[in-house]
Amino acid sequence: MATSMNRRNWLKTSALVTTGALTLPDGIFNTASAAPRVASSSTSQRNIEQRIAQDFPNLKARLFANENPFGPSEKAKKAMAEAMATSYQYPIQVVDQLVAKIAAAENIKPEQIMVGTGSTPLLQASAVFFAKNGGSIICGDPAYEYLPDEAEKNFGAKWVKVPLTADYKYDLDAMEKAIDKDTKLVYICNPNNPTGTYVDADKMRAFCERVSPKVPVIIDEAYINYLSDPKGMTLIDCVRKGQNVIVARTFSKLHALAGMRIGYFVAQPEMLKNLLPYTVPFGALSALSASAALAAYDDTEYLQGALKKTLESKEYLYSVLKKEGYTYIPSVTNFVMFPINMEGQRFVDEMMKRGVGLRFWKFNNKEWCRISIGRMDEMKIFEEAFKQLS
């Protein structure tokens, strides 16, 4: 019994949450539709992976999931290997160390951090919490749709879609004007997925200062480490100032730990307590994940090297698109979006037949491809396949 209580106390006092699945209050699904979900034009990653496994087993270039193809750092791999020896133990100490490291680096308190098995389960917990009594969630369009899509299709909230600006960035003025008495949350992915664009940090800070007293704001910074100055461009300072802002982070991108499933929220302690009932009641983060994240967090040499290789591959992609007569949206991330000359699903299918996995969208009356930045050999495989269709 003492051990069980220690586990609960550890979770509550450190405000750590690790969510592989959600423990939800009774009846929360009563408002969810029983009808099958209709796939959007931005076909889900899970569906794409299933199709690749079933129909295209000889995939040569995996360019659909915005992963870091250069693999985890040597420090992270070493930490995972060493963690195996004590993996029979709950990783209480190493998770505490990780939270302490993040808190020190960001000049925040440990109780302002909530850790999860990737940022996605934490976003789902937010979808449940903010949508449980109806209302609306404001988000850009197109943008990373997981949270507002879950809130609308499964939990009864309305997704208020605000079109992006002419340069494919969030229209902050329009988003602010869309706020009304029914608004429960504003969600912004910055840098934005799928467009790869970024809204200036000072504009974002001013927006949060005006809006957060009225309604909570989630800033999803999954791709922040691809920017030239992540510490200067993050919105964590809004949390530091006491604003009603939640910043989402993940180790799945530049840190190359997508398969290890680890991410975190930074927010006011009271907000994290509100989200707690919609998550797994005891930490599920693995010893290997926590150890890898602890080693990778500030591995500057690796991060700079991976970023350099990403930029080189991206410049190569730009040159390929230009040579073939295509335009593109300049990207600050590890993916690029460009308009295509055929129906999106057909383009994706044809490229998969040639061993290249991609994503597609439809917006602004155009068909678009989103391509993740891969290793140079993968970009050349893309080039060869692309030339056959362009």
C-alpha cells in the first residue's frame, strides 16, 4: 500500500502525466457520433502507414511523417542502452531529472510541466477538457488539426476555422475577432503544420497578452527547434509571466525520438490540474524514453548537426521543385508544402508506387503535397519519382 501511495504522490506533487491512453469521466462519449469518421483530404498518418504496409511494402523514401531521418543522437542511444539494466524499476528519478532540467533551462517551476507519451495524448486530453461542455475551439485552416478535429468529431465542440493569410500564416486579427461567449480555446501550431510557416514571436506574444485573459491559448511548438533561435522565439515566457497559455513541446522532431513517445506541456499549475483527470492516473513514461530525452534535451552538437543536414536536404528539394517548374511555400521546418498538378490522392498513390510516401491537402482551391525532409538519398529518390509525374 505504501508503494502505491508513493506513486500517486509522485504524480500529484510533480504534476507529471504520461498518457498512452485516456482515463475519461463516465459518460464523456455520450455526445460522440456513432457514425464512421470520414477521412479528410489530409489523410491521417495512421491510415497512410497502414496503406504503405499493406500495398507498398517496398517504400524507399519515408517522407510523410515529419520525422528526423538522421536518428537519435549517440548520447540518447547510449542512455537508452544503459537504462535497460534498471528498466524493471519505475523511472521516477529520471523523469524528475528531466523535468528539473527543462524547468531550469526555461526558468520555470517543475509544477508548470506535464510530461506525456508524446504531445498528442496531452492535446487529446485538452480536447476532452475544453470540449466537454460544448462551445467552440478556434484554429487556423489549414493547420495541425488533431486537437480541434477530436474536439468536434468526438466531443461535441465546434471547430471555428479561420483561413490563413495570403502568405499562409495565422491571421491573428481574424482569430481574435472570432472569439465569442462560446469560445473555449484558441489553438495555434507555430511553426504551422502543414504549411511550414512561422508567425513572429512578438506578434504572438502581443496576441496572447490580449487574448489569454479571455480564453486559454495553446501554442503547439512541435517544430520550434528548427528555428534559428528557439529560446528567443518560444512562447514559454508567456507562461512565465502568469498568462493563461499552454505551450506544447515534443521530442519527436529534431531530437529524433518519435518512436520513444515523449512530449510535454508547459502551463500554469492550476491548468495542469484541470487536465489531470483526463489522462492516465499513473505515469506510463518508459525508463528508456525518459533517459533518452534527458540525454537528448540539450545535446547541442547533435541538434546543430541534424539541423544542418535538414537544411541541406531542404535546399536540394527547393532546387528540384524549381527545375521542374513548381512553386512552394518557403518553410522554416522539416517539411515543405507545394501545389501539384493532379488530384492529391492520385499523386500520393502514384508516388507510393514509386517507393515514396507523401501527404496531400486540399485548400485555396488547389491540390497540395506536403513532403517531409529526408536524408539526401531519400530526396534523390523523390526527385527521380517526381520527374516521372511532373
